[in-house]
Amino acid sequence: MSASVDPSRLSINQETIKQWSLPELAEGCIKEGITAVGLWRAPVQEYGVERTARLLRESGLTVTSLCRGGFFTDIDQGARARALDDNRAAVDEAAALGTDTLVLVSGGLPPGSKDLAGARERVADALAVLGPYAEERGVRLAIEPLHPMFAADRCVVSTLGQALDLAERFPARQVGVVVDTYHLWWDDQVPAQIARAGRTGRIHAFQLADWITPLPAGVLLGRGQLGDGSVDFKAFRALVDGAGYTGPIEVEIFNEALWERDGGEVLRETAERFRTHA
Amino acid sequence: MSASVDPSRLSINQETIKQWSLPELAEGCIKEGITAVGLWRAPVQEYGVERTARLLRESGLTVTSLCRGGFFTDIDQGARARALDDNRAAVDEAAALGTDTLVLVSGGLPPGSKDLAGARERVADALAVLGPYAEERGVRLAIEPLHPMFAADRCVVSTLGQALDLAERFPARQVGVVVDTYHLWWDDQVPAQIARAGRTGRIHAFQLADWITPLPAGVLLGRGQLGDGSVDFKAFRALVDGAGYTGPIEVEIFNEALWERDGGEVLRETAERFRTHA
């Protein structure tokens, strides 16, 4: 067991409390003494990028990451060019929001394709283009390996080892990885891969959610509140801390039951669970 | 691409056509020229073990595997002792049915536990007891790694690498592995691990199902008919054949839509898909 977590490392990803508008999120965080948030592009665009940046600045809140770029695996060249354009816009948005981390979800298999290796190469091709663009704007790309149950329809990068194999083709100041407990908790290679990521300075984000069963249809919205499931968060944090990571720890839970509750109550519960379990 | 599959290698796992009784399965296979089946304990026990053995013998059908033993991860000693008793019965049933392969599903995390490594050690403890018992009866234990989405509630062995780490503690004539495309297709380590399994003679069963999305609630019954999803079966067979495996290839699909159709139609379709895709 590690020592207690420093509560000031908590960052609330806005999707955890999706029922809240950005002003509600800012106000709720201030009230709860939380100083950092993770954001998603769609709600930020809806509220306005500059307007969001100003709101958070005036609220004294730090933005720890922006979700998400990616979806690089299309076979069609035109679609891939459009994805690159959209990712350049995502980099610009991250820079405008003052975060140095853009989370990337790589994309799944194109319709009809069974070629995982080919799809992963197209991810590498996109990183080669986007990495320098992001670096010039002070943004690091963070490849997020998603759980293998998303390999077909969402993300062909399924393990931290695969994410590092991709990231290490590029400078660490351009491309790193996200360590997300929900996606990685089952993998006995994770301790060695977290150490590898730490050695090369590639842990660009650390996110928490618990694994609960049964999974809902479509499996996307089945993440659990910290402490409700199978993940040993203290063991994970010991590995990530041990790898030299000292940054924020984002709680990112997609769960319809949490979204139906009072946002303030969910925020207080999440902060309390973070102190107890992380 | 490999050469066409030898159609005589096809074995139909009875769960693929769960709507059929054992006599219907035997009759259907004969009619379709299929010579081998994989069985499950519950329907065999219901029909009677000796009666099933006689039915299949008289029908000229080979039994390629019996599913399933396992569920070794309980913390409670009494529960583990009962699991061992039940697994000895499963070995006896396999021997009575004339199959040399008992498929093992290891079991998930016990309620409240977050200790995957500890649970995997309890699987090893059980194999140490059961391996010699099975060998004396001419039965090999085949550890089946299940997809990581089952790690919490069904099987703490999630990759072929983990399964081999466990199996290699024991003689290959006692403990090997199941290569099931549904569970392993996403893993870029699989080619190396299949080669490793082949070198030590530990591929005890080879099973096919396709990966389709979206996954249904609970995710257990979401397997796809061959050719409907993301799995490159010819590439998988090339790896398994290349590792020296020359045995039966079992099709094992859990899919409620298939179970609602006419059994004979599903069997014909499955045989046709096997010839085309495997």
C-alpha cells in the first residue's frame, strides 16, 4: 500500500459529471476545493473554446487534458486527410485551453477490414504528421490504449505496450501515453510497461475509473465509481508514482447512473472516493 | 493466405446449436458429413454421460473436447475443495466420453477481491492437484484464456501468454491451452505465443468464433458466425498450423440469434462458413 494520495492531484474529467454545464462544473469544483478539470471537445465547442478558457482561468481552474483527437485508421485517403485536419483543430483547442495534453483514441478497424496491424500503422502515419504540429503549439499527444473489447469499433491500440511501441517512434515531447486503470487493470504486463513509460518520460496522463460488471449493452457506459469494482487503485498509483509521474490524476467515469444523480453529490462522492481509494 | 482448410477438421461445439438435443446433434452431423463434436457438461449430464458416449459412438462421432472444468479462484478453502471434486468429476466425464481434452475456465475474482495475481496462483494450485489425476485417465487439461472483458467475473487468465505461463509449470501431457479466436484476436502478442505453445506441444484445442459489435449486455452471448466480424481466421489458422497443430478445429459460437433459427440451417451455414473462412 502507498501513502495517502495528495488530494490536490485530483482532476475531474467533465464527462464524469456530464449533467453539468461548464459554469456548473467550474462553480462546483471551486466549492469542493478541486483545482483541475479534464475537458471534452464537444461540450467545449458548444460553450465556445475561448469562452471556456476564460471561464476556467477566472475560476482558477487548470485544464489537465483535452479529450479527444484520433480516429486515424480509415483506409480512404480523403477521410484520413479530414481526420488530420480535425486533429490539428483539436491541438489548437488544447493550446487555447492552456492544457499541454491532447488525448488520442486511435480508431477501430475500418468497415470490412480485419487488418489490425495495418490500422496501427496508419495511426503511426498520423502521429508523424501531428507530432511536430502539436509540439510547435506546446501540446503533447497522448495515445490512450483502450480495453481490448473496443479493438474492433473504437481503438486498435489495446495495451500499454502497443501504445508505447507507437509512441517510442517519436520524441517524448511529442507523443506519450495515457495510463487509464479502466482499460489496463487486467493486464499482467502493466507494471513493466508503466516502468517503461516512466523511464522515457511518456506518461502524459493518468486516469481512474473502476471496472464493474455486468457490462451494459455496447459496453461504453459501464465504468464504475472508484471503489465499486475490481481495480486496485493504490497498487496502480504506486506503479505510476514509482515510474516518476508526479502530475494530476484525472477521474473519468462514463456511467449513466452517475449522470442521473445530483452533480454536486457526485462530485463530493468522487472526491471522497479519490481520497479513500486512490 | 493459407491453402483451403481440410473440411474434415471441423468439429461443431454443441453450444453453437444449443437448440438441438444430443440425438438431434448426432443426426444432423451425420447428415452433413461432420464427424466431430465438442460437448458441454450440463447437457451431457442431463442426457446421461454413458448414454451420450453410446449415442456418439454408435453415430461414429468423435468428441474433441468437453467444456468445462475450472472456477478455481475462490478464497474459501471449502469452496476450493468442492471445485476440485467437481473438476475430478469433469475429468471422469471426459474420459467416459472418449475425449482427451477438458477445457478449463479459470474463474474470476472472488467477491470483494482485487488481487488478480493471487487468483492466478490459486489456479496453479488447482492444476497441480488435477494434472496427475487427469493424466492417469488419459485426459489433458486445456487452460482457456478468456477475453480481458471477462477478467473480473469469469476468468483471470486473459491472454495466451498468461495461460502458457501457468501451463508450463506442468508437463504438456497434463496441462496445455485452448487457442480461441474470439478471446485472442486483438492481441499482437498472439503470433509469438502460438509459436511458443506449439514448440512445447501445448495447443490442446483450437476454437473459432467471430468478433462482432455492438456487444450485448453481459457480453457473454455476443459471438459472431464465422465471417460476420473482425477475425482473420485464415491468418489464425496459418499460425496454429505453422506451430505444428494438426488436430480438430471446433466452432463454438454463443449467439442468441443463431439459437432462434432452425438447427439444420445453422449447421449447414456453419460448415459452409468454415470451408470459406477458416
